[in-house]
Amino acid sequence: MPPARLLIADDKSTMRSILRTLLAQRHELEVCGEASNGFEAVEKTKALRPDLVLLDVSMPKMTGIEAASILKSQCPDTSVILFTMYSENIGKALRSAIGVDAVLSKPDGLAALLKTIEDVLEQRSPS
């Protein structure tokens, strides 16, 4: 099976670099692109058609929340994980309001992120 294609959207280049390095170690994942704001994330998702978009909530030009809303309507086959500094409670509200596949708090750490990516991609696979 080919690796799942991911797009990383975060306004902090350091965070994108950390995520890219972490995800590159996983043979089942391929980072196909990066975006530094929500607008760029939407444009690159339309162009690259990744399996999953990892979106930071707080970004310039267009927030991750706004971008996720657009992506869920215009690219329904693309899974979306919101990655945020906010608490789990806000995450649950965002997940149900926007219909993203998962919301993860950055303080939960990278192991939790990998597990969430795995779970979301597993839900995509035909049983």
C-alpha cells in the first residue's frame, strides 16, 4: 500500500520542521507539502490532494478553523486534524462544529499526534 500523503500547515517554520522530521521517519507516511497559513493550506490541499491535512488553529491570513471548514466542504475526501495549543474541551467543540476528523492539543505531545494520525488514517481505510 502506498504511504499516506500529509500536508503540514503551521505558521511556525520550527514546528513544521519538527513535524516533517518526525513524520519522515514513518514509512507509511509521506509529507507532500507544507503551508504557513490557512489560505496557503487550502490552496495546496486543492493542488496536492493529500490524504490528511494537519492544521494549526492559530495562523495568519486564515485560521486553521476557517481553513478546516473550507476543506471539509471542498475536499471531503481529505481528513483534517486540528493541532492546537488550546485545551481538550475547546477541541471537542471545534471537532463537532466543523466536522474535522480529530482535534489534538499540542501539549499532548508528538506520540499522541502519531497515534491520532494513525487512528484517522485507519478510519479512512475500507474495512
